[in-house]
Amino acid sequence: MFLMSAGAIVAQPFGFGIKGGVPMTDFLNAASNQNFGFVATTDRYVVGPMAELRLPFGLGVEVDALYRHYDYTSTATTVTSATTVGAWEFPLVGKYRFKTHLPLVRPYVEAGVAWDKLSGLTQTVTSVVAGAIHTSSTSNPAELHKDVTTGFVFGGGAEIKILMLRIAPEVRFTRWGDQHFLDPNGLLHSNLNQAEFLVGLTF
């Protein structure tokens, strides 16, 4: 019975493809005071490979590897810094597709967990001392709080099947358990709530 069950699972079709979209929220919240300030920019793209195990009864399991990029700058009286950073997000979600009267369109809901890992963090610091300009770089700025964080994912969308291609636009929400960045002065911190509009293309 175990071998038959394992064979049935292996026999289920797999889907592979790409998922991309745009962030609906900023990754960083930045502020300023009289002496110091941050300015953050979120690049408006999210993209990466995806894979899915399609199970019976409308069920499925999906895993993604989504890359995004953002940067921020800080300014003080004699010191400025420019930081660029990427992040790889690895969501693992279970899906349920609803049956409809349209056989080629199936709405779905999804929920699961995600891991987020920073990549390529570089901060360049420029200071002016006695009229001379000094430049240095670091991958461990003072506002870096955690390199890896986890969160809960939920969302929904609709899968449209055209021949062998499946197109799946969706809205996905993530609630992170901790922040990548947390400035000691409270002027910069990661957004714990994340929303994205994504489109998956799978075969």
C-alpha cells in the first residue's frame, strides 16, 4: 500500500515556470530628523523560478524563489552612506483550486510560510574630515538587524489554462515575523507587512 501511494504521488504532474510581478508595498520605511535622515527606494519588480506539484481534488503545493532589490541612503552633517541590497524570498504554499462552470479558469486560494534571505548587501560610507574625503564600505551596517527572516503567506488568484500554458495572476500577502533592518534611532525599519501582485507562467 505504501509503494502504491508513493507511486500515485510521483505520478502526479509537476509544473515548472517563472513568476514575476510588482511590490504593492515598500520594503523599507524611512524618516528623518533635524540632524540625520534616510531615503529608501523599492525597485518595482519581483521575479524568479517556481515549481508546483499538482495533486488530485484541486490541491497543490508550490515553491518559489523570488528575487527583489532595493536601496537606501542616509545623510548627516559630514557623513553620507549609500546602501544597496537584494533579497531572495522562498515561499512554500499549499493551494486549493475551486471548480467553476468555465473549465479553463479556476480560482484558487493559497497559504503557507516563507523565508527571506538578504543578498549582496553593500554600504558605501563617505565622510569629510578636515576637508578630506574618506570612503569605506561594509556589509554589516549598524541598522542591519537580521539577515534571514520568516513569515506567513496567504493569497488568492485565478489560473487560466491555454493549451499547455497556465497563467495565474494573484495577489499575495506576507506577514514577516521580524525585520531585516532596524535603525537604533528609529528612522529606518523594514516593513513587516508585504503585498505583491504576481503572475505565474507554468507548463
